[in-house]
Amino acid sequence: MLRRLYASRDFASERFGPARWIENGAAYTTVEPSEAVSGASDIVRYETATGARSVYVSARRLIPAGDSAALDIDDYGWSTDGSQLLLFTHSRRVWRQNTRGDYWVLSRRTWKLQKLGGDAPTSSLMYAKFSPQGDRVAYVTRGDLYVERIGDGKITVSPPAPTRCT
């Protein structure tokens, strides 16, 4: 019985979320199992006032070119204007939390799915965030801060902080 309690998912509750507020609180999105793609997840939108549910991003949109499976969503975030989705996948544990992984950007205008990080090793990016304008994503890899332009994929490394002498 102890093995079933601690080493199996027999008594685990269904996962909810992660959930993100959108449209100034008029709605929120969350991750739910896809009805269209077996074993994958959709991002679903719920209206706050009515509870009306709609599929906001289908798992079909999360299949990278040349692949047959949708990305497994560990976490996600929206650009300020809601037109782009930042996906965190293939996460790996660093100390106590899964903070290292791969990041992808999905444009809701063109449905283009773009992997970030250039030639960075798999599962090596951390803490990615959209710029306020939504045209760039900053992330940490190899101990440095990088900024990648969404439009052309140009990556720049942030200069190191100045050393303080005391």
C-alpha cells in the first residue's frame, strides 16, 4: 500500500494549469488534455464572467516542423499583447525546481513555431521572458544572459556586469 501511495500516480489528483490571466482579467488560459491529438495538450481559454470554454491553441499547432508529436508543455507565458506564446518544454531539474529546458515561441498571427537558443544544447535555457514590446526574448544559458530577436532569430549576449572594486 505504501508503494501505491508514494511511488505511483494511483491517488494523484488531475493536474490543473498552469493558468494565466489574459485580456485584463476578462479570461484566463490553462493547459488541458487535447481531444484532437492523443497524448498532447491544448491551451484552453475560459471567460471569467460566463465560464465559456474554447480551445485557444490546439495541440496541432504545437507540432514542430518535421516532427510528429506536439510539444509537452511544462510552462508557458503570453506576450503583452497576447499575440505570441512562449512555451517551456523538456525541463530538467536544477537544484529544487525544473528551471532548465527548451523554449519555443508560437505566433498566433502566423502560427509559426520557432525554437529559441540557436545551437544551444538541448534543455539548457533558463528563465526566458518576452520583452515588453514582444519582439525579443531574453534567457540565460551557459551562465550568460542572451537576447534573441523573434523576427530574424539574431542572438546577442549581454555584456557582463562591471566588476566592483572595494
